[in-house]
Amino acid sequence: MSVTADDLGSTIALDGGRKVRGNLTQARIRWMVLALVLGFGLVGGRLVQLGMVVPDTTIEGQARDAITATRPPILDRNGLEMAVDIRVPSLYAEPRRIIDVEEAVRKIRTVLPDLSEPWLRDRLTGDKGFVWVQRELSPAIEDRIMRLGIPGVEFLTESKRFYPGMSEASHILGSTNVDNQGIAGIERHMDGENVALLQDLGLARGNALAPVELSVDMRVQHVMHEQLVDAMSRYQAIAAAGVMVDIHTGEVIALASLPDFDPNQPATALVKDSFNRITAGIFEPGSIFKTVTLAGALSSGAVSITDQFDARFGIRFGRFTIDDFHGKHRILSLPEVYKYSSNIGTIRVMQAMGKEAFRQFLTSMGFDARVPFELPEMRLPTVPKELSEVGAATASFGHGLSVSPLHMVAAYAAFVNGGNYVPPTLYRRDQAEAEQFYRRVITERASAQIRYLMRLNALEGSGSQMNKAALGYRIGGKTGTAEKVVDGRYSASKVTNFFGSAFPLDNPRYAMVIMVDEPKRENPQSGTTAGWNAGAVTGRIVQRVAPMLGIAPDFSPLIDEQLVPPELR
Amino acid sequence: MIRNLNIFLIFSSVLMLSGVYALKFAIENTASERTALIALIDSQEGDLSLLKADEAVLNQPGHIDPIVKRHQLALAIEPVKQEQFGSFTAIPMRPAKPNSAAMDSLFLSLEAGIDPIDAILELEGIE
């Protein structure tokens, strides 16, 4: 091999050239393979990278679904809409897609001149993917902005809450914020229950949500609201409120508090004094509390309906003497104590019962805690834990303790329905369901006696103003005129007036508490005590709503005679 | 042989290519139709929600009551008074049935030729 190589040196050179070419080809192929591998590797790597990117579907920190989510419609007990969702366009921008910010700012401001120019410029500049410009616009404005043809400026359809009843049921419904979340009233309570969960899951879209049925009757609600508005102007009061419940089921038929707000403009809810006085207001109830004292005493058996009480002289506690407002200053029978609203008589009744037993009765009536109720706006009542002699005496006629009107209406409902406390509710509830919540607080006999006393007060006592308007509807009730504390002393000119009532008393179905705060005289012939204002309002409301609630008037004197307990016949 | 196969393959690939593109464009077309329909449904749902809200407003007692008050004079209507309600006990009882036995006996006696009225008239002297 080496000899051949020596002879044919050129062949070796030829072989080398071929080899070199072959090597070159192989090297090129290798480079190509490398280039292809790199190229495909690059593409593959990019694909993996893209696969890892989590797309940002949120809108300024919120899931898109939560914003377009709807809320269930709210209906009253007759199926009338109290709250519905409407679809409204909202304007948003994608700043990273906007080419000419100045032009976009100028054009948008031709349609929405209220937007501040620097704010809008700041909003549209930058590299963000989504910014709101203006939410909840009208379809007409949407049309005009779409005509401008600005790239990167788009609309999103949002759900907005609309309350067709305007301010009429404002305190029941509450309101929602711009993100359609409940911020007050039953709307907030609903969110606490299940709507929030549905929205989180992105299921609450379309109109698939089952409507929520409330116990409220919008006709009664309208009448109550209208009469309270009338009372505000008629008596120049600073506030008025009312609540009506079905005594057997605890369903709230109407609940209104003035001054109120328009839930369609949630900002108006922030106005001072527009809080819900029925649930979140606590007041000294005054004489309507005497019904509580008498019910407790009659039920305990400490006093009977035929007992007599010495109301000849005021009762002294150290330096204080408690006397009657329009004192008869004689021996009064128990019905007379109620009819003449005698403070002295009521103290004697409470003393016969014993202050410990009386305090215990207040606890059993739920006056120590919030009323179990759906609305989030609640305040704790203030009832002293331990009652002193004088404390128990004033408490017996509704002074020295503060409870909400809702407490009072729940108590009145229990007193007339046969003695069962049933917590009020804003949702539909039938008799069988309600009976599971029943808690006996007074005896059936005491309940019948309270019905008689309430009717007696309407016929002969402080409720006669009220009875005049609601003649035939067998309504009975008790007035309460609580003097307000001004500069540390009770003021005779500033009073909070209540009227607690129930009707029709031969077969009671509804209980109501009406409150008028700081009323003035309607005319020189009238007064400022509760019978003149809160009582008269109650009468006018009952006159209008009783036919709606299916209660026919009956003028037969036999009905009132049958209410009289056998002992007094 | 190979040449024919190649020609066949080229033609079939061109055919499949055009088929795939046709399918792609058809799908894109359908997708845009779907988007348009969704947008239409959305806008109609929006209109529907507004109409429902309108209806709810018009049905509110708070909306109807002022209208009634405005036309109270023209229509001569007033809130109902308690006295206007009747009761079942106020409805008069059905009138007493005619005494059919007495009538029967009267007709029987007339047929028999005895007229009780005639007897009375004769007694009174009226003829």
C-alpha cells in the first residue's frame, strides 16, 4: 500500500479532494440539521412560553363575569316587580391600542363633556389593557361614541339594578353599588346568602335566576309611604316611620321610614337622617310599652282584669314623684289604667308582678337583643340589665329604655295572636313554616284580654281619633307620647309619638306600629300627643288598606261585646 | 410509473388544499354569523330588560295612584268608604213561597161550583 502510494502520488491528491468535498457536504448537512433543530427548538420554546401565559381576563381587578352578572328580580307578595336588572352599556378603553390619545380625548369629550380633560388623558395614556371611562351610560350615548370610530374605545354591557317603585320601598330594598353588589337592605342580605356564590362561579348570567319573593305588599307599602309623607307635612314632623306585620306568620307587609332615599341613586342613601328608623332607630317607646307591662302581668297571674289600683297620689321615689299626665287621681280598674294611660296604675301593676319577673318578661320578649331579621341595618336596644326600683317603675311605662319600633311590632303581634312570639321576616312564609318558630310568651287568656284592652282604648280612650277614620275595621291600639331628652332633661315640646295597633280584633291578622317624630299641632284645636298624629295616621292607613287585605267592615256592636272578657260582662 | 404517481399526488394535494381552505372560510363565516347573532340577542335582551323595567314602573301603585288622583274629578271616583261595603246578613231573605195547598183547595172548590169570594160579596150586598 505504501509502494502504490509512492508511485501514484497524484491519485492520493485526487482522493483527498474527493474526501474534502465529501467532508464539506457532511459538514453542511450537519450545519443544516443544527440550524433546523435550533429553528424548530426556537418555535417549540416559544409555543411552550405562550402556553404558560395566563391571559388577564379581569377588569381592573374584577372578574369579567362578576361585572356582567345579573341579580335575581325581587317581587312583592303579589308578583309585582320591586327590583329588576336592566342592561346598560359601559364605556371602556384599551390604552395600549389607542393610537392618538389627544384625538381620542377630544372626541370623547364632544359626547361626554362632563369628563375632566386631564383625568381622561391620564386614563387613556399608558400600556394598560383595560380602563373604565364611564359606566352605566344610555344606548343613545353608546351610539354616538361608536360613530366617532375611535380605535381602542369599546362598550361592555353591564347589568344595572333598577327599582321601579323609586323611593317607596327604599329601606326594605336597600341598594347596590356600581358593581351590582348589594350594599344595604335586602339586597345586601341576598348577597350574603347565595347570589355572591353564583356570581363567583360565573353562573349568574342571563335571566335564569329565580326571582326572590318578599312578603311585602306594594299596595299597602304605597299607602303607608304616602300617609307618612302626608304626616310629615301635616304635622311638620322631622321624621315618620311605620311597619305592619302579619301576626300569624311574622311576614312584614309594609315597612317605611321617612326621610328616605332613592335606591336608584345610592348616593342619596348617605344623606344624614335617612336611616331606617324601624330597625336601626332605637327610641324610648313611651306609653305603648304599657301594653307590654300589662300583658306580662296578666299572663303571670299576678293581676287579674278585675283588679283595682290606687292611682290617687303620685308615687314617690326619693326626690322624684311620678304622676299621671291627665290624672284621674282615684282608684282605677285595670281597663281604666290602660284607657287613661295611667303611669301610677301601670307602676302598681308592675309592682304586683315584681320587678325581677318584669325584667325576666322583657328578656323573654326579646327586648335584650336585636330582632332576628333580614335587614343588616340593626341596632342593639338599650334595656338596663338590672332594674332599680325607680328604673323598673319608669320602664313599666316605657321610659329609661330604648327599643326599635320593630321590637314593638313583634311584641304587639305576639300579644294579639294568642301569645306566640314569631320573629318577623321579609320573605314569604306560610302558617305551617311560621309555627316552627313560635315561642309562647303570654297565655292565650292574657292575649284575649289584651285584645279587649286595645279595642277598649280605641273606643273610649286615646285611640278614638284613630277609630274615627277606621270605623268598622275593629282596630284597637295604644298611644305613646315619649318626651325627648333635650340638654339632659325631658322636654315637653319635643316628643316622639307612637301608635301600636292591631286589626281586625275579632279575628286579628295584622299588627302595626306608626311613629311620628317631633310633630307640631295640625291646627289650634288639636294637640301634639300621639292620638292626634300617630293615631290618626294609623286610622287613615287602615281605612285604605283593610279592603285591599280582604277585611270587610262590620259595624255590629256585637263584635265589641264579644271581646269583653267573661269576668267583666 | 413514479411520474404518474407524482402527478396524481400533486393534483390531489392541490384539491385537498382548496378543500381545507374552503372549509376554513366556511367556518369563519359561520363564526361571524354566530357573533352577529349573539350581539343581536344581547341587544334584544337589553331592550327587553328595559321594556320589563318600563312595565314594572307602569304597574307600581305609586305610579297609578297619582294618575287616579289627577282624573278624580273627571271620572267622579273616590276612595271607597266603609259604608259602601255590604254584608251577607244584609241581603234580604228569599220571599215566602205561595201557599200552594190553599190555592189548590180554592181551585177545587171553584171547579165544584162554590165561589168563596162570591159568598163574601153576597154577604156584603155587592152584586
